[in-house]
Amino acid sequence: MKTKAAAVTAALLLFPLAGCGSAQAGSGSTVTVTVGYQSKTINTVTAGTLLRSLGYFEKELNALGDGKTYKVDWQDYATGAPITAQMTAGKIDVGSMGDFPLLINAARGKQLNQPTRLVSITGYNLRGGLNTIVTAPDSKLASLQDLKGKKVSTSVGSAADGTLVRALQRAGIDPDKGIEKLNQQPAVGASALSAGSADALSQFVAWPGLLAYQGKAKALYDGAQLNLATFHGVTVREKFAKERPAVLEAFLKAQSEATAYLNDHPVAAAESVAKATKLPAEVVYLYNGAHGISTFDPAVKPQLVSALKKDVSILKQAKLTGDVDVDSFVDDQYVRKALGASYARQLAAAPPPAASEVWPEGGATKTLAFKTPSELLKYVAGHKDEVRAAYVPDATTGTLWFADKAVWVADGTTLLPFVTPATAQVYVTAHGGARVVTYADALGRAS
């Protein structure tokens, strides 16, 4: 099929947006630091939404004691592209975005002689679970093979598009000719899916979880099936980093503090982000919770750098960038200094193990964790009016999903959840006697 998604031209990313103030550091007694972030891209909250609400960056700046007065100009954007445009124009100092936009950020910075550097990580998933392909709730599409010849909405140049391309390639479908790709912003794609003008939607956090929670979509493909890391990170103008290293260090210290707050108070953090973004707190927690799809850690892990290098070919294929020198783009010297002795420990840290969780009603400040999905089901069955949200990890990928939206398989007395029908069917085929059951049946069996 003819692809409708024209490659995003370089010019669209080169012009700064009208109406934005200068983000250049002042030379007098007052210094303005401009931070570009994406409030609804909730895997960047430790460098954006949550960090802003906690006031940690301002606190760190005030503690510098260098005789200057600092002002932070927080600028909220829907995607990473305008942040890159503003950075290359010298109007944003620090920005946060996903892995594919980060590569475009690196390429545009080099192209315009305004180099940028990846200095820390916000949220990541080592298997790729941050991106999901969804279909309408009543769709008959059950696997990637069913997408052949169909209209699929995504945002070209995003990590979600990268997931779509890789998934189709593995399924033996030409990502350019095998589907009709619609290049759309996430909100537009979500509307297209609901209207029936798109058969499927491939998007990044938090859109798949939001649409599933709202009953407007169901999962078709779990990005974690690729087993390739996806992440969001912090990029900075190299000139700013060299001129204001103490300011950058203050930002990274503040990010680390915000990360610690999120990890220590995941429910409160989810509520805070939900209030700022108008997203349901239950959806925020799906991604950012104690055992959520995303893990937060500022350390620039080798696995993430390796994945970033593999992403370059996808962007080159889409003619969005040429070669990108990832090793030159990645610079963890600033976060190493900011975190000090704890950096080595964080660099080696692994994501928390998958677990089933219940978020109780009634203003609970903590969730209840269960060793198995069956134990969670038993609790939910006995406390139906006392559960705000229930989450279970996919039996094969570990991706957390809403228990009532998961595909359940009964294998003897064992109850197993899956994000998609295809992965559930793979298990059923390999295990004689196992079969797919409804959520209601799973609750009944567990009680």
C-alpha cells in the first residue's frame, strides 16, 4: 500500500516556534534557565512535570551561592520536535524527550553547529514495553499479520514508529508498502482510531494505557516482545553545559532527588502528575508505579546506549537523519559528578521484579503487592468495591497491564495474564489443556 506518511523534513524542525522567550543564560546578576519538557509524556516527569511541582531545581539553584539570581522558565510541549527546534535556536537550555527524538536532536544540533549532549536518563524499559500497538475494542484484528494492507496511525520519527517498523519487519511485512501509514500526532491518531479511519495505532506512553483504561482500545502488540530497550532522557546544549556546568549539575542533582521521591512515594507521585496533566492517576501509575512499565534512574546504562545505536538505522531508513555519532552525543560526565559515589551503584541497578498490585480505594497512599496474579484475582474477587485499580505483569514479557484489560489464560489451576491475544495464544498452543478465559471467569476461578 502507498504510504501516506511523508518523511518529516528538516526544515520543520529548524525553525523556532513563534512567541517563545529566550532561554539563553543571562550575563548579569540574573540568569534565566529554560527547560523544555513534555508533561503528558510521563516517562520524563523526573526532568519535567514532577520535578517542576517539587521545586527541587529551584532549591538547588538557590543553594549555589554564587551571587546570582536564577529564574527557571518551564516550557511544556507535546513532542520532542519543537524542543529540538528551540534548542538549536539557543532558546532552550535543557530538554527531555524519547530515544528517537533524542537522535534527531543530536543530528539537528550537529547540522546547525549547535551541538547537544545526552546527559541523563529519565524512564526506561529494557525490553521495549513503553510502546504499544492498539486497535479498537471491537476490532477483529488479532495479530501483526492482520495489519497487512490496513491503515495504521503513528508519529513518524517517534519511538512508537520505531516499534511499528521493527514489529512489522519481524512479522515479514514491509513497513513502507505492507501497510498504509498515517503520520499523525498521538491525539489525532487516537481520534482516528475511535472514528474508524485508522485500523490500529502505534504510540508511546501514556496513550496506549490511557485508551485501554478508557475502553477505547485494546492491545494488539506489546513493544516488549522486541526485547530492545526504549527510554527517555535529558539533552542539553553543549554550549550551555560548558558555560554553566554548576547549573547543569544542579539540574541533575534535582532530577536525582525527584527520582528518589518517585521511587519512594509512587502513589503520591502518580497523583501529583495526574493533577498536572489531567491524565487518570491509574494510568500514570501503570507506567510510573512501583512495578510499572517504566523504571526511573538517571544513570546512562550501557544497554540504553546500545539500543540507541540500533535506532539510528530506523531513522535513516525514514530519511529523518543520516549517520549519528551516538558515542559523541552521549556524555555522562555531568551526571556522574552530580550523583557522586552513588553513580556506580545506580549504573548497575536492575529494574524491580515484576509484581501484581492493587491500588485500594479510599485515599490509599500505598498499593498492595501480590506474589502471583492468581493471588491478586482472589483479593479482587473478595474486595470488588474496594479496588481502585489492579495491575498484573504479562506472563512472558513482564509488561504491566490493567487486570481487567488483560487476556487471561487458565492452565490447570494457574491463571496467567497477557497484554495481547497473540501472546496468549502462543502460550495456549505450547501448553496442552490451557485455554483463554474471560476476566470474569478468571475472578471466579480464583475466588
